[in-house]
Amino acid sequence: MQCGEGFSSDPILTVKQFPYYPSESCLRDERVLLKPKYPLYDTLNLTIKGYDYPLLESYQKFIHNVADSMDLEIADAYAKPPQKLNVQKFKPNSSIIDSEYKLTVYERTVQVEKVQAPLYPLLLRTLQAALPEGVTLKVSEHTWEQEEARYVPDRDLKELKQQLDEMGGASKKK
């Protein structure tokens, strides 16, 4: 049976015509390949930030469980280095420090790929409904800048490059 054979315009199918099993060559044909039923989002970054490390880890686990239950493909999950903040409170109308706080902001990112358009609002509403107090959720498309910000810079390499620049730059070979 050739590609496309087995189908007729008659409303009544004969035993020969039904069921139709396409051949392997027909399956490889690009004309037969189907588009996905719904449009797909590219890689999405679900970024969560908070001051409480265990709470953030627990919420990241929740995101994984929700994505797994919705049959979404998790491409990657990673942590960024914590940011240290120093907050100072001054006495009224003076430059005298009343109190000082040292805060640490933790950040986690979960990358989800190929999210179907109808599932995206459901995913977002579920994650927002379970969002713990003090945790922020940001959803964005994956970009090259976010990939670069993920890695911790090598201080030794930066120092060597700076020393090389101070000595006159890299020598050019002729």
C-alpha cells in the first residue's frame, strides 16, 4: 500500500481500506509530519527569589512536582550565588545609624521547555496560588544574558587578563 492509499471519499469503508497502517517510507515523508496541536513556548525560566533558603528549596521542589504532574519537560534547574545586602536604618534627621541588617537573597531558576499554550496559564496560576510569603516568582523567556549570568566569574583569570593589559596587551604574531 502506498502513501495515501486506503482512503476514499466513500462514507462506507471496506475491510481492505480500514484500518490504515502507513508504511515506514510514508512516516518519513515530510508532508505527513504533523504540527503540534497547540503552539509551544520556547524555553521558559521560572526564577524564584527569597531570603529564606529552606523555603526557597521547598518551593523549587514544588515547581518540579507541578511540572512533572503536568507532563512538562524540565530542561535544567540551577542556583545562582547568593547576594549579600547591608541595610542601614538612620535616626531621624541625622546620619547616625540606628540599626543595621545583613540580608542574603537566594535565587533559583527552573527551565521548562516546550510548554503548550493552553497549559501555560494553568501552570502560572498554580504556582502563584502556592507562592510562599517572602518569595517572588518571575517568568521569562530564556536569553543568552541569563545563561551568562548563571556562571561565577573566575577571579584569577580576570586578574591575569588585567596584568596582561597593564603590560601592554597580548603580543601579536606576524
